Amino acid sequence: MFDLQTVLQSYNEVSPQVRELVDAFASPQGVGRRYVLGRNEHSEALARVFPVDAFVDDFAESGTVWNGKPVVKGIDVPARGIVINCSMSISPVSASRRLADLKITGVLALSDLCRALPDSIPLPEFVLQTRQDLEQNALKWKHLAESFEDAQSKQVLDDLLTFRTTGDYSVMRAYSVRFRDQYFEDFLSLATGEVFVDGGGFDGDTTEEFCRRCPDHGKVFLFEPSAGAIQKARDRLREQRSIEFIEKGLASTAGTLRFNSDQGPASAISESGSSHIHVTTLDLEVRERVSFIKMDLEGWELKALAGSRRHILDDHPKLAIAVYHHPSHFWQVFDFVMGLRPDYKVCLRHYTEGWSETVMFFVPNTNDGMVSPEAKRSATLNAVACPAQP
């Protein structure tokens, strides 16, 4: 079982080699040598503390300027440069290996700076949130860890919590970026006639992969509130059959919500959103039986699950639910689904080298039989009394 204090005790130790590089980066002699890999909130925050010479991004167009500084490719960093790896969400390990291949002598992780200069460099927000949630909800996390079906799930949780409480990506070296596999594991045993709900269908990439893996499916319901994204999905899937495109978001009740529509696959419901979208519930929109529900809704999964109670209770579908958007979602999604139907086997899998793209799978446990009508009524009343958290 993950132990926060043990992890932090080890994390707080700073090796002489790291200390020497940190001192060189932070000193006046560091001017002309300071490079930051990545363009994100972490690199932006670091640049507010130390004036950097350039940001490193191999995918940027030549001549790009970001936050008033040039953006260069890794190959352009001088050998004596010191590069801080601020990649956190997708591929920090690959970025580290790329820097090593370039023979750059000074490479540090952002976590190295955070632990060596705790009074100057703020910890990433996802680290602070995870530490706080572990401390406030220790029993919830313990119960979750003890409830997984397999040892791999427990190891995934252990590794993720180590990374999410330290920002030290070295623990993620055994992981890789596997977007095509996301939501689809062999233990789901996809069968002929599957009725699939793609909650957060974006441009149709997940539905396309489902159709490839399950060519004899029954039907697909693709929910996507963005008009631009759903048109891309229609174009992408024009050769596929039996797909119903629903230009709405999934929520706990039907209505209209503000939406931040300019973030691509990360577009999300937000009070500061510049546009409005229509939302509905799965229970209202789909009357037929479904067998597989996927949800990746940029933090809105609990609301959408609350609007899917009837299908979860009556259909006992396979579930693939994103839980990475906030630390508490790991145990809140588990509690909500198992509060409705305790006859699920639960597994956890991860699909990047960073903190994002963690999916919790709920696989129907056919050995436990169906839930009785009395149990369904009790679960429904309990879910209404204790609705999904925002």
C-alpha cells in the first residue's frame, strides 16, 4: 500500500550531483545556460522565478516566440546548457531520453528544482492536490487499493501516486504512450453485438478504434457537444456503420452549460467558457440496452455517471471511466459505481508516461449474478441521497 510519508522522506533527499546542477542554474553564472523544455503552466511558472534563455520544443515552428522568449529545438541547445524538463502530463520520460541522446551535460527534472529550492520553486498543482487528498481521504484510498481485481492495478496506483505526489517521473520509466489501447483491454472481452457509448467522442478516434476491434458491433452512440469536433467525427467515421452522432454533452441533468471549446481534446465544461452547449443524460437519451460505456469528459465524468444510473443498474455494462483529472476522482468514481452495483471487478490502467490518461475499468462479475430489484432500489435511493461530486 502506498505510504506518503515514506515516499516524501526519500524524495526530499538531494544528491550532490543534482545540488551542483541546481546551484549552477540558479547562480548568476547560469545566465546564458538556462533552458526549459516544454511550454505549459509548469515552465511558465519556472520562468517567473528565473529568467530563462529559451524554451525547448522540437515540434515548434522555426522562429516561434513564447512568453517573450525564443523557442528552440533540442539540437540547438549548447552542450554547456542546463535544461529543466517540465514535461509532466504525457511523455516526460521520452523527453528525458531525448535530452540524454543529445549529450547535453546539464539536465534536471522540474522536481529536482522543487526539492532543492523548496522556498523558490512551487510544486506543481497536481502534486499539491494529490498530497492533500491523500491526507484528507486516507481511508478512501486504502479501500480503493484493497479492492482492485489484480496486482497490476495495485502497482499502477502505487506508481501513479508516487509520481503525483513528487513530480519525479523516474518512477514512470516502465510506462509508454499508448493512446490506441486506451479504453480497450483484453479482459473486456468485446463480443459480437456490443452497444457502445462513446462519452466525449471528440473527433471519433475512440469510436474508430472500437469499430476496428469490434467489427461486428451492434451500435455506437457517440456524444460530443462541439459542433466542429462532431463534424470531424462524422467525416472520420463515414465508412463505419450503425453510429448515432449526438451533438450534446453528458451530465446529471438535461440543460445548457457554458463550454470552453477552443482546447481541442481538452475542451471542457467551464463557468468561464466562451460558448454554450446542450447537455443530456444517458438515461434520457438512450432507451435501448447498452453493453459498454466509455467516458473521458475532462473532469465531468461523475456528473455523467449520475445521469447513467438506470443503464448501470439495469444493463450492467462494461465501463471505462477516465479518473485522472483530479486526484479525488479515483476513489469517487469507484465509490459511485460500486455503490450502485457492487458486482463489478475493478481494474486500473495507465496510458502515458505522465499524470494524464488513467482509466478505471469496471468489468461485470457474472459469478455474482444480477442485482435484485430490492438492491437496485436501495442503490438508487443511496445515489440520490449522496449524488456524484462535482
